[in-house]
Amino acid sequence: MVEKGQLIAEDTLSIYLDIVRYTSSHFDEVVPLSNMADARNVFDPPKSNNGGGTGSGSRNSGSRDATNPSATRSRLRNGNGNLTTGGTSDFETSIGQNISKKREDALQQTLAAWLNFAKGAVDWDEDITVDKGTGTGTKATPAVVLPFNEVIAQVETILNNPDATHDDLAHAKSLAEAVNQHDKDNPDCETGSGSGAGRASKSSKRGDHSGSGDGSKNKKGK
């Protein structure tokens, strides 16, 4: 064991990333994850100078309303209250930036979930509560509990779809976040926020749980 927040040796982190690359159908297949720098780019995306793309700069390069559809729409109306041709293009750009930001958020939570698996904070078939349910009596909705491998498979199915909508990506983030909050008081669990790729609480106890799911690899022959 090491104290919470203490930096883990880089060779140990490299082992974690090896496990993620081996098991994930998205990281290293779609999103680069060949080294620690790639992992940091997921948790802290590089800034973009052109206001587009998927880097964190896309949300900082314009005004605060850049990813607010209603604010954008109101600015782009002409004197008659109609959307102008140029405004429509700008509005679509704003929507694209918003989806890119949502994908970044989902990726951060997903990589944190994989790292939690790699570290042994969650097992391959461990039950995760993805929806706590609501209400009581006849109007109650039951909690939804799925094993980690099914949760991560659903998440990566969404991430692997280049046409995933804002709501799809929000759902992927929520699912992955459920893994990271599964045992939030456990110092082993990454939260998915910040550059957590270089920090953890204890060495890995990962065994041979790197099986397969619909959205993850079926043990590539690497």
C-alpha cells in the first residue's frame, strides 16, 4: 500500500496502460494510449487554437456562450427574427463543439474506469449500480445493476460510434462514472477528474480478469 495521492512508479503505470490497451476496444484502437503522455492528453486535452476539434481549447477559445445553443441561436437572428444563413453554420459549429466536449468528458471517465479495473479496484464481473432507482411502492423503479464488463462494453459501443449524439455520450459518461463512484470511499478508486493517470493508492492486484465484452476486445493476439 502507498498513501492516497502518492505518485506511482512509472513502470507500474505502464503495466496499467498495457492492461487497458489489451482489453479496451477504444483506447489504442481509436484514441492513442501508447504512453503516459497519451493518457494525460485524455485527462487534460491539449488546447486547440482554431476553436474546433476535441481539445480543451475548443471550449476556451470563444466566449462563455460558445457551447450554449440558446445563446448562440439568439445572437444569430436577423432583424426579422429569422436565422441567417451564416448563423446556421455558426450554430452547427457550436453544437459540434458541445458534442466534442461531451466526448472528452466521457473519455476521461472511461479511462478512469479502465484504470480502476487495471489497479484491481473493481473486478471484471463485479456488480456496478448504474441506476439507483426511484420512488417506493407501485411507482418505484428498480435499481439497475450490471457487471463491470457489461457496463464498459456499453460505454465503448457508444464511444466507437462516430455518430454518437450528445445524449449518447452523456449516457456513456454516466455509466463510466458509476464505475468510478462504485466505492467512492475506497482510496483505490480514481474519480475520472483531473490528470489522475499519474496517481493511485496501491499497487495492482489485477489477475487474469481481462476477458471480453461486446464493446471491448476479445483478447487480441498481441
